[in-house]
Amino acid sequence: MFPDKRLATRLATRLATGLLLSSLGCAKQADAPPPAMGALEGSWNHTRGVTTTYNDSGVQIDQQAYALPQGNTTAARYTTFTGTTMQLFMGTGTALTGPAPYTRSGNTLTFDHNLPTPYLIRQLTATELTTFTVVPGSFQNSHTDYEMHYTRR
């Protein structure tokens, strides 16, 4: 079929190499485990947030980004989590809420009494926390997404 044996050998070698490389590329590799989350317990400074509102058709109608002041002021806010409760404070240490019970299942926080929608932990490291929740809207909007960013206090 091939008058030149060297050409036939080179073609066969290239074909075998190509098949080997393509089979290695298709081999299923184990998924990397998700990064370990830091501890939720402790105090977290509320640094910034984003609220995004959607109409009944799912079209974004508003988005507001905001930053909170930091330090020991009445405008600053921080949240303290224990293993079973959370509490919101002003930067001066004055409590804005009483300790509220919550449960945690993986990345989901569910507050027992006053917050009917669960919060998703999007990021939790030793120094940063990001939470997300969707709150059903009123007659003017279908829902509002709330993303809150914190740094460890």
C-alpha cells in the first residue's frame, strides 16, 4: 500500500501518538474538592451590599450598590454569630436586635422567626463572608436579590 516503508512507519507512529493523546484528553479526571469554608462563628463588619430588583417578567428594574461606614460609629454595623444565634450591632456596640436563632445546613442559613427566606453563603473564608438571599416583592416587583459582604471584625 505504501511504497516507502519509512513513510508508512511515520504515518503509523503519528496515528498511534494522536490516538494516545486524544484518549488521554478524554479520560475523566476526578473533580477537585470544593475549598474548605472558614468558621462562621465570630463578629463580621458589614462593609457593602448590592440590591437588585426584578419586575414580574424577570427583567432587572433597579440595582443599588452601597457601602457602610466602618469603625465605632452609630452608622457602622456588624453581626455576631454564635453556633446557634446571630445578633446585629451598631459599630458602637449597641445591639440593634436581640439574639436570633438560626440553623446552618452546608451553605444555607435559615433564621427561625423573622426572616422567612434562607440565606446562601456564597463565600466564607477566615476573613471574608458573602451572603445572598432572594426576597419576594410587592405589587411593583417580582423579587429583590440581596448580596451582603462582610469582613471579620
